[in-house]
Amino acid sequence: MADARIFRLRMPRLSKDLSEYPLALKSFVATALLVLIGGVAAPSTINAAAILSTLPYFAILAVASIGQHLVIQQRGLDLSTAGIMSFAAVIATKLPNGSNDPAVVIFYIALALAVGAAVGAVTGIIVALLRVPTLVTTIGVNAILFGLTYFVSTGASVQSPPMMVSFFEARFLQVPTTFWLLLLVAGLTVFVLTRTTVGRRFIAVSVNPTAAHAVGVALRTYSIATYALAGLMYATAAVMLSGYLVSPTVLCGLPYLLGTIAAVVVGGNSLGGLTKGSVVATVIGAFFLTYLAQLVTALGFGGSAEDLADAIIVLSGVALPELMRRVRHA
């Protein structure tokens, strides 16, 4: 009997509540199941060539989703993703005016990143200082940015500088450059959030802002910085997208508005930012959505099916927690 009790104490409880498992593990299991099902339904989607071809799209979505993740973690929701990405793409492609001078190309890439961060900071100031709701603020900013995008681009897409194309279409160790850039961005984000004082305060502000304020954490400063960093992430994703697509459309950022939110939801993160989120889970969620899009295409469905799936995921992320809360309190 004593041995049996010791065995039970040492063995993990397999029947424990799913909420006790790490978000990254749960999102990984969900993604693995999708890939397994997709491999049976459409074997062509799991060969090496197919996976490598999806990595650039996955990396771009994941980088943008990290920005959305940070905003959601701070109990917000950023609907300016599409506008920032589209405007940043125009800055990086239209303004160099076909130049392949490294100094010119790098300058406008840096300008695109700076504009993304600046727009995010302005959004943060409006939300934190003027206390305008995030949805109202980001919808307004998104509309302004689309207007600026059309004004600067004159409504026509422009081919990216050859230098950008060469860099973002290149491969290192047979893996696309965009994927390595994602690893760098995600790694730095995870390191800052988990290993630095700033990161720990960021998490404290998101989980319990009242307690964080009580110990002297500047809530408004963190809110503004969050939107600025999110804007930088969106602009980075836009530059990656511009280089990889060669000639991005004026509305190239539009698909990422819903996609970034869906990636956060698939990662198991709370849309209310009430619990500690996981950047790794959001990145895995981005791969889930990218592979789902490839699978939908391989099965002969149109792009509308992908949009419908994203919408259902987002709605589920909003509705299911509320339903579970009501069931627990019934």
C-alpha cells in the first residue's frame, strides 16, 4: 500500500485540468493534430518542399502576431495592424523609387520601422492619456493610415528594391531568411518578458494592474511602450512581406488584421489579457493558421474558407471563456 501511494505521488496526474498545462504545449498538440489530419487528407502538404514554402508566410504572420499578443496581454485589441503594415510596405517599396543603393534602401526600411513604432506610440498616448477605448482609437488610426497609404502610393503597387528581394528570398542552411528573423524577434521578446525587470513588470501590469500601480509601476508608460513595440512588430512584418512578395499590393496588410488575433487565440491566450500569456504559444498558433491555409487550398477550397475559419476561431476565443464562466457560476 505504501509503495502504491509513493508511486501515485511521483507520477504526474494525467487527469488534471487542461488549464494546468502550459499554453505552448496545448497549442503544439493542437497544431500537431492538425498536421496529422492534414497529412492524411492531403499528403502533399507535409512534404519538405511544402513545409519550407510555408515558412516565410508563417514567419511574417508570427512577427505581426507577437505585436498583437503584446497589446492583448495589456488588455487591449489593436485593429490598426492592417494600416500600419500597408503604410510601412509602401514606405519601403515606393519611396526608394527603384534605387538599389544599399544606403537608400536601408534608410527607407529604417524609416518604415520608425513610422510603425511612432504610429503605435501615438495610439498608446491616445489610449493611455486620453482614455479613448482601444477599439475606437485603433479603428480610427487604421482608417487614417489607409488614406495615407493610398495618397503616397497613388493606389498602385510598386516592386520592392532588388536588394530587399534578394535578402528576404535567400536561404541559410536551406531555411528561408524570414524564419531566422522570426526566431530572432521571438527569442528577444521571450527573453525580455521572462528574464528582465521590464518584462516582469510588463506581465505584472497585464495580470494585475492595481497591484502593479500600488508598487510604483508606471502603467501609462508601459501602455504607450506596448503599442509602440506592437507598431514596430507590424512594420517589421510588412518589410519582410514586401521583400518576399516582390510587389506587395496596397492592401497587403489587410489579411493580417484578423490573422494576428486568430493566432493569439489559437495559442490559448485570453483576449482579455486576464492571465499570463505565452509568446511561444502565439507563434505556434501562427503556424497552425499558416498550415490551415495551405491545407484549405490543397483541398480545393477558396480563400473565403480560410477567412471563415479565422473568424470562427476569433469568435470562439471571445465566446467560450464567457460560456465557461457562466457554467462555473451556474
